[in-house]
Amino acid sequence: MQMHSAKRVEIVIERPLESRLTDALNEAGVTGYTIVPVRGGSGRSGPWTREGQVGRAGMVMIVCLIRPDRLDSLLEAAFAVVERHIGVVSVTDAQVLRAERF
């Protein structure tokens, strides 16, 4: 089976910013992503969990697989939202089947 190069982008951001980020990704031409709730973790301020938080508080992770030539537009859109808020953006190399889906 033939594999194709792609980029996997993971963006962890505060949940109230989720729709702002997905709107920015859609405007940048990103056609697919997965949103996963984040239950907890540890960062510069130490460990944290969603337990006991009220409403929409907490974090989400948005995962995108895209063609390498589309990475810059995705990162520009993501950075415009993430730069002034809590958030982490990571990019890794990936291999995918069915490259036409990305």
C-alpha cells in the first residue's frame, strides 16, 4: 500500500476559544479536523484537571492532518487565535493512506 506524506498538527487551547479557532481554520481552507476534550495535564503552572470546573472551562485539542504545502496557512490561522491565550501548537510528520482526503 502506498503511503503519502502529511503533517499532523495538534492545537491545545482553552475551550471557550474552540469556535474561534475552528472558524479561523475553516477560513484558511482546512477541510477536516477532530476535536478532543482534554481532561487534564501539566504545564508551566503545574498539574491541572477539569474536575470541579464550571461551564465551558477547560481545554480542547484540535487535531488536523494536512498536506505539507498547506501547513503555513493553517499555522497562520491558528497563531492568530492562540498567540494571546493559553495554548500549544505542535507539528509532526505523518504518513497517510488516501492522500486525496487531505
